[in-house]
Amino acid sequence: MKELREEIDALDDQILALLNRRAQAVIEVGKIKTDQNLRFYVPEREVEILRRISGKNPGPFPNEALRSIYREIISASLALEKPLSVAFLGPRATFTHMACLKHFGESAEYVSQINVSDVFDAVERGNADFGVVPIENSSEGIVSNTLDMFIDHNLLISGEILIEVAHDLLSVTGDIEHVKKVYSHPHAIAQCRTWLERNLRGAAVFDVESTARAAELAVDDPSSAAIAGEAAAKIYGLKSIRKRIQDNTNNFTRFIIVGKIAPERTGSDKTSVLFSARDEVGALYLMLEPFSRHRINLTKIESRPVKKKAWEYLFFLDMEGHLTDDPVAHALDELRMRAQFLKILGSYPRAI
């Protein structure tokens, strides 16, 4: 045991020395970026590092843990160059906040915003480098308010983040017998509806603006409980009554990173667009036919009413590939000629 611990200590000393050598190299890279007026944050480079490290890992250290460690190394390294400012749909301890931490790490500067519109405004006005907002949930579907923002804002999707959504029932006492009221975001309540009907049929259920707000209310009232994530329990000092009460155990939310940069091709990318079809027979078929002919996999199509004109619709489309890939470029050129309106929201690395 003593020899093994001495070996671990020696290895830790080597890791520490290498981390500082890496940090010094990052500082030099930052100087070059400043001299050449290059952008500090390069998402495709971050993805390249994570994919390369994961691919070379022989084990037994798990890849998921390795990626988490390297995200923090990258986050701290970026802070040595220039701390990133990230606006997010707050407050702290929401799943959006957790998505931010998963992607940008602890060393970024996070700016909580009240609503999705404020996140877009903060990035567009230059008050934040990037914004993080939810775009869809595997149980509840698309977040329509986020889609609507792209009509009035000239921002790009610079990346995506996938988070498993696990809801816990939290309270001050940790005792289900004390619970008379339950607070949470409407989506979280909908995702736990069956569990609530079976286990808390007599409790009143109230919608609030976020799971974090629900946790705040539960702190002040021993007869209340919040449906929120595990992080809310840690931040607000609540006890878990029941863990993972969501009805669907395979429950994920996809978040998008909005910004002003267009990431370069990584080889595993997505492209997102908004378009509207002309009012003619077979219009939607005409819009989608080029993607089939160029053998492009469409991963999502969603329709939204045009708010300024009754009975007209916008379509949100996700596809595999990057704008610089010839098949994607050719299909979008054809779509542009056929569509009444087309807005390319960006190409970005697929979530790892």
C-alpha cells in the first residue's frame, strides 16, 4: 500500500508539472492570437481535442470522466487567454446552467438571464460571447420560443449540448408526509405527471418559471417540495425525498450555443436552417427533395406558424453535415431557389 501511494504521489507531481507546461503553451498561443487578431475560442479545436483524447484512451480510465476532466482543463486554459462570458437561461441550478458547466467548464463567466430573448440580446449586443438556451426535449418536443428568436436576431448556432434530465423531489425536511404543495417548471411537472398522480395525489401543484425558482420556494416553506435537478439540492441545501421521479427514464434535453462565429468543419457536424415554402401544390416535397437526391440525412423537421401572417408556416430543419460539404452546399443552393424564405442558422460540431 505504501509503495502504491508513493507511486500515485509521484504520478500526481508529473501531472501537475505537465498541466503547467500546457498552461504556458496556451499563454503563448493567446499572445499569437492577440497579435494576429484571431478569435480566442475555437469550438472545432475543442472538439478535436476531446475526440482525439477519447479515441487514444486505452483504459481503464473511463472516457466520460476523461472528457469531463479535459473540459475543465480547456476551460481553465481559455481563462488564461481570455475568460469567456456566457449568457444562459437562469437562474443557477437549472438544467441550462448544468449544460453550460458541462460544455464551458467552471472557469467561464456566467451571466444569468430571465428569458430566452434576453440571452439572444446579451450575445447580439456583445454583453456575452455566447448564449446557451434549450431547443428541444426528448419527451416534450421543441422549445418554440427559442426557434422564434432566430427570426429577429442575427445569431448563429455555434454548438449543441445534450443533458440527461433527471428530476428529484426535494424539500427542507426530506419527508414526503410533509408535502402539501409542489413547485416546478411546467415542462418538469409534465415529465413527472404520472409519478405525482400516484404518490402525491392530494398535493397542489404550481407552475413557476424555473426548477431553480421552485427550489428557492421550497427552502422557505417546509410544507412545499420542488421538482428539480440534483444540483439544486446542493446549491439550495435541500434534501432528496425521491430521486429520478420522471416518467420517462430516457429523458434528454438538447441545448444550443448561440454566438457570432461559424465553426469550421470537424467531420461530425450538423447544419440547421429555417425556411418557408411557397403556396403551391407539393411545396414541402419540392423543398425536401434535394436532400434526398444528395443523400443527406435529415435529423429533424419542425413547423412553426408565422406570427405575422395567418396559416403560413416556417420549417426548422436539422441535417447531418457541414455547409462546406458539397452535398449539403448543393442541396441548400437548390432549396434557396425553391423556398420563399431561407435562413441558414449555422453548421456546428455534433454533441459529444
